[in-house]
Amino acid sequence: MPLSVRELVARREFGLAVAAGTAGLDRAISWVHASEVPDPTPWLEEGSLVLITGVGHPGPQSVAATARRLADTGAAAVGIAVDLVYDDVPSEVVQVGEETGLPVLMVPYATPFVALSQAVADRIASEERSALRRALHVYPRLTAAALELGAVRGATRELVREYGGWAAVTDPAGHVLAVAPQSAAGTAERTAADAGWAGQSLSAVDSAGHLVGHTLGADAVRGRLLLWRAEPFTRPDYTVAAAAASLITYDLEQRRRSRAEARRADADTLREALRDEADPGAATRLVAAWGIDPGDITVVVVHPDPRPATGAHGADVHLVLTDYAHPVLAVTVDTGETVLLTSRPEPLLAFLRDPGSPLGQVCPGPAGVSEPVPAHGLAQGVRQARQALAIGRTEGRAVTSVRELGAIELLLASAEQSVPELLVTRLIDPLRRAEADRGVPLIATVRAFLDHNGSVARASAELGIHRHTLHHRLGVVRQVLGRDLDASYVRLELALALAAHALREDGTG
């Protein structure tokens, strides 16, 4: 503990006497200053012992006014030298001490001010050495506790064992992940909510005690470490708290990367589960193991974006999803698309719509969303999401759900399954046969023509062919189908047939 006014007075070699303010003798002395200016408070810290000879003051009233200012700003005591300007402590100063509780000390002429400064400095140095020795013993205990319990629980336990008070680790939202003692959970959560974080670390003092905080995480905030106790912390104590934060950060990042590796390891299994011939039992076990409801899965397909992902430090989708609050699985398929599975689509889609979010940065392309499907229907969900994506891209949408596409939803919900089959048989199958006979991509031609609302210029540009070539192909389509492509009803039928074909096949034909 710092040297108190009472302890300093008890040192006989200094010959100090208490003239007033005995109620404040247990105040701790932070440092000793000699000053003759009428108001030294702008340059002093709380807990200062201020020594005055009176040389710089016009009279006792000035010294008394200085003492009152010191009392108002939290000084530990004021010392008045005697046998230089004053034979005794002026009564005006004694009165201030009695009124305010500020200890007023009589300092004999033979006692050098520097000796008092040295006594306080020696105590501070002794406290620092003691704290440093203690800190050196804490480091190995922190490491051992982290190995035994994990860094989050182990560090909080050891910090409280060493410093008392309470210690807690919270998530970025301020929810307590670990706390010691357990009875401090409510206090820790309230403190986390009220703490004003202006940077990586926090140090705060109030009437109850002292708080130290550190942000956890290498490239983003993964949580925070809070340590509180009634007594002040020393410099070595702050070093121990920083070391504990580093240990927890390392553990959090390692666990995060391990979870990302587990996601990558399951990517091949997930890729197989998206195929029509997939084992339904394997698909069910996979999604259930990651907390996804096997009977209620929304499939999201994100189009590959040619721009490089802007995630911090090259983070991939698996690493980003380890920080996501709801269960999501992801895989990149052969087409370059990212396929995401979840039972909680709305929060996921909100992140995809936000290009500044970590998920929006690693999945920057437009997305299509399926209806909820069971685990054995993942292939159908992928086809739905791809169809929604294809339509949404032509309209410039960031996210497009099958539910937003009325005609497609009617096809999916149709009780008479022969309706989409009939459209495919009448319109798509003849075009397939003509493609095989003539070697001309008629289905892709019709799709581009319809996607661009009958614009020959834009459709030919997308296909990379001359407009005359497009006119020729459309003529072949009219001949094969015997239908007028300028009729709005024929275009509607063709659009529905292409959608049904995409949902049945997978949209690449």
C-alpha cells in the first residue's frame, strides 16, 4: 500500500507534528511536491502532499487560501515549514484544516523537503518491486490455468485469485462468457454495458473501485476482458492484465480457426449432399450436426463475383461463419457459386444485403434463395435458388427469393404436377431435339431473348453473336415450335417452360 500521512508522521526522524485535520491521517500519499505559488492545483494529482515555506505568499491568508484549494481537489495533506517565515503554523491554516479535514503538518526547519520526497518514493519503489515479483509468479499460473480450463475460464479464475474483486470475459455484445466469482455475473454484465470503450484498453476509477479492460481479438473485436477491484492497480498489474488478454485472444483465435477447418473438412460431404442422387441419411446427419433443422432448410446460392473478396486478412466464408450467431453451412461448388444452408434465413440475408458486413465482403455477388426444403431435397433447393438468382440478376437485385417470383412459386406449389411437365414437353423438348440436329444453342438463345424483354441488340450482345445470327436462330425457334415469339402469351409460356426446366434439370441447359 502507498505510504499514508499517518505513517509519515510516525517516522521520528522527520519530527513532523499534526496541527489540524487528524480525521484525514489515513489518506495515501501519491507524491510530494514543494510549491510556493498561490494555486498549485493545476499541476498536482490527487493524493499529493504539498510542502510550503510561505516565501511566495504575501501573508498567512494566502497560505490558508492555498490549503483550502488543496482540500477541494483531493490533496493528501499540506506541510508548513516553520522557523523560516513563520515560527508556527499560522492559525488561519489550522482553521482550514479543521474545517475541511485536510491534515496540516508542521515541518521543522531541520527536516529537508527532499527527505520527505525520498520516503514516499522509496515506498512506491518497494510497492512496484513487490508487484513485479508477484506478476512474475502469476504468468506461469495463467498458462497452467489456460491449459487446464481453457484460457477464458482459466484466466478469469487466476486473476481473481491474485487480485480479488472480480474478472469477466464478455462477447462483443457484452454478454458474459465467463466470470469469477459467479456471483459477480450481473455486475460484470452491467459494467460491460456501461463501459465507454475508446480504444483497445480501458482504465476507469470511481468511488467503488478500479476497472481495467482489454479488447480481445486479432483483427476484429471477439470479446472483452474486464478486471475490477477496490484497490488501485500498479503498473505490473496492468501488464498481467494485458498478458491475460493476449492469452485469451490467442485461444479464441485458435478455436475460431479450428472451427473453420472443421467446416472446410465437411465441405466435400456437403457438396455430395447437394446432388440429386445424394444419400438422404448422410445429408440429414450433416446438417443436424451443425445445428440446422433437417426438415426446414433454406438454400442460398451466391453468384461468384470476379472482384477479389475484401474480408480482413483474406478471410474466407468458413472463417467468417464461425462468428455468425445462427447455424450456417457453406460450400463452393464447381460452378464457382457459394451455396449456404440455414434454418434462419432472414439474419443471413440481412448480412448478404450489407456489402460492409464480413459475410457481405466474402460473398459479394447477388444471391438467390429457395423455399424451405428438407435435407433429402437439397438438390431441388439449389435449383430453386439458382432460378431465383438468374431472374434477380437480370433485374439487378442483390437478393432474390423464389417467394418473390409469383409464376415460379405457382409452378412449385402446383398440385397438378403435369403442368410444368407439360410445358417442358411441349416447348423445351422440341428445342432440345432441334439443338442436337442443328448444333445451335436454341434454348440459351430463347432465354437471353426473354431475359432482355425481346431486345435483339442486348440479347445478341449477351450471347456474343451478330444480330442477324440471332434473328436466324429465333426464326428456327418459330419454325420448330410453330409459335409467334412476338405474342406476349407465347413469351409467358416460354418463360414458364424455361423456369420449369431449370427447376427440374438445374438451369444450365
